[in-house]
Amino acid sequence: MPVQTTVKPRLSFGSAGTHVTGWSAANAPVNTRALEITAQTPREVFGLGSIRGTTPGETVIVPTETFVAATFEGVIMNNFLLTHSLEETYNVEEGAAVGVCRYGDIWVKVVDGVEPNYGDSVHLLFAGENAGRFSTTGGVAITGMFVGGRTDDGLAPVELRRA
């Protein structure tokens, strides 16, 4: 019988889908939405971009096909409301309640090989294994900019702005 031997008591600094600064944590709006799952939705959704789902204002989805910037909802926030597996991943279920940060500074997942610099533009990708990840080119441009470089974990801080 497997036994879980480790528990993460809190989020570490710089985790995907967490705020970069205290200001953003206190002032940036985070809306609760239900997550729609598709066959392409990764198990680790935190730090990915989301767009409006089938019920605008209630659901979000990780983009998997062409969309316009106007349907961008925000970045999926990390939380403790989802079931944690023995492999230290989250089991994301259909309709799971997730926080979506609409603007402010937040850690996001970036495409492998992309090395953003301060001031680089933010683009949300929607194709293949990079769906929902951010880059400096390609995909759809999002209002905001990268405010730091890539970490060893494949994350980078961005500042999302109101459109």
C-alpha cells in the first residue's frame, strides 16, 4: 500500500501561478472560475494562460485553438483546493474551481528554450504541447511584459496590464 511521505505545507516563492510581489497579492483581482477540461489540458495547469470557456464569466479553458486577445481571462493561480497526488502533481478534475489572475505580476510557465528579458512582450501560445504557455513571440500578444528572466523551473515573472 503506497504511503505519502512528503507534504508541501505551503507554496514556495516563485511557484507557477503565484504572485511575484506583495502588492499584487493584495491588490490584483483574482476571479474564481470553473475549469473546463479537454483532452489537451495538462495535469499541471498553474501558471498557464486561460481564455473564456463555454459560459463566459463562469468557466475558463486552456487555449487549444486560435483565439483573440479579447477572450484572454488571465493566468490560472496555484491553490490548495485540488487533490494532490503521490507524485507531487495535482489531479485537476472537470469543473474544478480555480483562481484566475486578471492583471498584476505573476509567475507563468514559459516555452522551453525561450529566455525572456525585462520588457519583452508577452505572447500566449495555443498549439500542441505549449498550449497555455507564454513566450516572447508567436501565438497571441497579451497586454503586459516580462519583468524578469527564466528560472531553472521554466517560469518567468510577467506583469499583466488591463487592456
